[in-house]
Amino acid sequence: MKSPKSETVAARSANMSRIRSKDTKPEMLVRKALHRLGFRFRLHVRDLPGHPDIVLPKYKVIFQVKGCFWHGHTCRDGRMPKSNRDY
């Protein structure tokens, strides 16, 4: 029989595995706006540090699209974690 802690760890692991790192809503909005303005770009370039979300090679510009959680916003989607707050 599993201990309650292992079930919690498994549930958290299952939840975290469903969080997308590519093609998120904010990223798609930025990409659509850039494309509409005539910019052409590359996505998730692995040979650059940090694997930037959007790269404009012609202008030597990168975009890292992060959500409210990472910036600590207090909007509807920016919630603080209930566990491991020190992290």
C-alpha cells in the first residue's frame, strides 16, 4: 500500500507534467502580433542560452514570454503556490 506522501508526490508529478512550456496562450498572442506586424521569427532556438521562445535573427532580438506566476502578478492567473513558498 502506498503512503499518503507518495500519492501526493505522484499527483503533483502528474499535474506538473501537463503544464506546457511551448505554445502557451501568451506566447501565441505575441507570435500572432509580431507576424501581423510583418516580423518573421524562429521559435525555441536550442543553440541560444535559455532556449528563447521567439528569436528575431534579423534584428538580433529574443523574447522570453513568461506568465503571471513567474512575475508574481496579482491578477486572476497569478497565484502564489500553497506549498514550497520559499522556492
